[in-house]
Amino acid sequence: MGPESIFKPEFPEDFLRRAYNEVKRGTAPYQSVQRYKLALLIHENRHMNNEEAGRRIGLSGRQVRRRRKRWAAGDFSVRDRERQGRNRVFPPCGPGTGKGGSL
């Protein structure tokens, strides 16, 4: 398939326990469950390449690599990082703006 990943995180027991509980829970957000499943898969198959892990979980190889790299550095979060820069501002919409609104 592809080369073996160079990032092989060592997951703490409390993170693995939380991952297992979140995957079992029926009401956890899908994105979190997907990332916890990835962590459990990597924990049990450390030598699996990123493409194969992504195929099994429903992520791209690039997403798997990014998550593995982050976990290998010791950041065991499944949340997205805060984005840098200014928040996007959308133009106003409504009466008097010429876009939408009542006629």
C-alpha cells in the first residue's frame, strides 16, 4: 500500500480509556468518534500505514498523518486547533444592501 508511518504515538492509558468509552457511547460527535477510532486502530496496529488506517476509518492518508504527528508530539486532543488570523466577515444581507431582503 504505502510506506510505514514514522509517527508512532505512545498513547496514555487515560486517553485510550476515554477513546474506548467515547466510541461505545451512542451520542458522541461523529468527528470525535472517528478520531478516537483512529487512535485505537493505531494503538493496536502501530505499523499500519496512513492510507490503510484512513481507508478503515474514513479519512484521507494526509488527515491520518497530521493526527499521528500531533499525537506523537504529545498532544492527545481530538479537537481541531484554533485557526490563526482574523475571523471571516460576510457582507451584510437584507433591506438596503441591494442583496436579498424585501422588495
